[in-house]
Amino acid sequence: MKSKTQQSLIKLFPRFKKKTIKPADDLVKNGILDSMDLVTLVSLLSKKYKFNFDKYQKKHKKYTISNLDKFLK
């Protein structure tokens, strides 16, 4: 079963339906998402799951699926 972040990625960006992204992959540094894609993803997570971006940034420097999932409510 896909995580909430993975499901959101596929919903926003259909190109990820067939692409395997590991939970520990850095979404920005590995070139999976560009800065605008990241803003779009964070916006969706904030609206849908009450993701707190400020708290996330204070604790994590990387944008990985596993780290993002930990902050979703």
C-alpha cells in the first residue's frame, strides 16, 4: 500500500504512477521534484492532511517520503 505522500505525488503528478520512489529518496536533491513541484505538494499536504510545513522545516532538512509521512495527521 502506498503512503499518503506517495498517493499525493501520484495524484498531482501522474508521471509517478510507474516510477519507483524509495521512502528515503530526497525528492529535491535527487531531481524527483523541482521547487515548484515541491510547493504544489506541500500545499496539497497542508490542505488535505493538515501538514505543518514550519514544524517540518525546523526538524528536517531533507524532503523524503518517510519524513513527510511522519508529519501528516
